[in-house]
Amino acid sequence: MLNKVVAALFVVAGVLAANPAQANEEALALAQKNVCTACHGLNTKLVGPAYSDVAKKYADNPNALAELKASIKAGGAGKWGQIPMPPQPQLTDEQLTLLAEWILAIK
């Protein structure tokens, strides 16, 4: 299992290093497909926080990637207010990594 996770991380890292614009497009398309963008704007708070605000919140957190992936997968409420974020359990670990890395890179 750990080998699969490590392999997925290398694949995502390779995509990001080889073509960051393509990775951004893939992440945005994934966010749109899973209706994330109905509640989150890039730089504008909608129902939930702007992705840029999420990136700022996690900026100095060494566990940011793991925590954000877990938050996306499990959903929840209370970090940003009382409106709950629905869970996204259908996303693979690779997809969660792609989304979380994309969000954390938004300025």
C-alpha cells in the first residue's frame, strides 16, 4: 500500500515538474467535475473559503498536504464556519494529492 502511495506521489510530482500549467488544468477540471468550485473560488470566498485563503492558512504547516487531503476526503465543518463541506470519498489518493497540491500552490 505504501509503495502505491509513494508511486502516486512521484507521478503527480512528475506531472507538476514537467508541466505545471497542465497540472493546474487537470486539478481545476477535477475540482469542477466534483463540484468543488460551486463553493470555493480561487481568490473569492463563496460558500466556503477561497482556495488562496486555504493556501495561506496551511502555508507554515509541515503537515499541510496530508491534512488538506484528509479534509477533502472526509469533509467536515468548523474550520471555516458552520457550513459543512461534503466529503469526497470517491477521490483516489492521486486525485486528492493533485487537488491538495494545486490548492496549496495558489497565491
